[in-house]
Amino acid sequence: MVSFGFCTHERYLRAGERRRLSGAHVAYSLLDVGDNPSEEQIRAFEDISFTMRTSKGTYRTTFRERFQDVDAAAMKWMEQFYATDSEVEIQDRAVSHGLTSWEWADRVFQRFPRAKFEASDLLVELIELSRGAETYIVEPDGWPLQYVRPPFAVPLAHPESWRYPVNRLVAAWARTRFAKLDLGKNWETAQERGWRVRRISCVHPLARELGRRNASFQFRLRDAFDQTGGACDVLRTMNIFNRSYFLPKDLARGASAVFHSLRPGGIWIVGRTWENNFSNHASLLRRSERGWELLERIGAGWEMEGAALGGVWA
């Protein structure tokens, strides 16, 4: 069997519900919907992002109103601890394309108009290398994600399904060819060799639009393990510090990074969304001088909550 890809916006939009199952056979260049996209184009961006898989194997799975209960709990405690006219500083880390950050920030700015809100992720853009009829979609570190040559759009970072032997052959040839190019992440060299280089934003159009009209909202590249020296009052790390991704020692390192990023009295929101029913399970913790205290638990709470509460982090 063979699976042809969606290589143009027109064909993708015409596909309707069928496009939701197309996964890596949608050209990631279609994430570029411009600065003034229609609602249909925004939904297409969300659909493509939902099934996009990074070189590390993670999916950028998120959806609208995903953290509605988490946002409500966070706002309740923020209103208790901070004056509404204060410049409360918020960091939302590992946010994928930032739709949930935009939703939370919209609520924050209504109640805290002087707030500063930073959304961040490790992947904020992709690189499109094109020459003639062929295109490679590459992560900024030089790792190829996808090869596009109409009518094909095939994944390169992960094996193609055995159901599609022709696609597997195309992907194998493309991997070999890309390796021989030996570009690394030197995009200037690629341009000198005749490749067109274009950056494709992975940030949700609504988050980008908010950043353009409100300087207090910014989207930036940041590792969830960064320490920012007590720079913020509220920090959220949903769906990142979990046993499915990290060993306990790494989760402890993450908790330490958050501790040293928050000011004393700051709030940490941490947990995960269960995949079986999309329910949220999170803990809202408050930073003291040497540790954490529990403010509220949503669902079953964060799976490492006990270790965080029992540790000394100063």
C-alpha cells in the first residue's frame, strides 16, 4: 500500500474529518497559516499540531479548554495572595504551541492587568529547507522530521508504518540523501548550496497575536529545567514532570529548578492530564523558605507530590 500526503492547504482543508487521522502524512509546512488566519486555518493548525511528533518522540497534544479547572484553581489562589494591581510574574513552561497559555493569560490579564506572562517550550519553530520539488522539515538542532515531495509527505525521525512499503522506501532514500548533505544546523551553508530556508512558527496563532498586541505576554524558548533565580510568582509545569517522561531523580531536579525560579510565597502548579479520559490531576504548591506546602489538589494530584512535600529544597 501507499499513502499520499497532504502537501497544500487547499487539499488539506478539503479533506474534512479525514485529515485528523493523517498524522505525519501532513506536510508540517502547513503550520504556517500567516498572521491573520481564518478560524478554519486556526483549526487546521491545531489538528496538525495534535498529531505532530518531535524527534524525541513526544507529541504536541493539546486542545481547547484543556486546563479549565486548573486555571480556575490557580486564579483563586492568585487572587488570595496577590493584589489585582500588582505586577505578578507568571511562567508557563512546556506549553507545546501555547493554546492553553493563551487561554490562561486571557483570564489573568482580565483580573491582573499589570501581570507579566511568559509561555515557553523547547520547540518554538521548525526549519523548512526546499529546493525544486523537494522539501525537508527540520528541527532547529538539525534533526530531520519530514520529507515532502508531492504527492508524498513522509516521516524521517520515526519509522513509517509497514502498511506503506512505498512510503518506507521514499523515507529511507530521503534520510540517506539528507545525511549526505551534511548541513548540521548551518542554514547559511544550506542557502549557499541553493536551498531555500524558511522558518515556520510552531506557536499557536492566537498566542502569537496576543504577544503582538500585549507586550506583557511573551513566548520564548526555555527548558523546563531552567532556574531563573526567583524571577516569578507563579509557575506552571503541566504534562512534563511525570514518571512517563523522567526518572525520580530527574523529577527531583525539576522540582529544585522550580523552587529556585519562584520567589518565596510563590505558587507552583504541577500535574498531568490522564489520557484515558482527559481529566486533570494536579497539585498547587506554595513555596516556603525551605520547602513546599500543599494549597490544593485537583483529582489525584501530582504523582510526586509526597516527595516534594517531604523534601528540603533550599
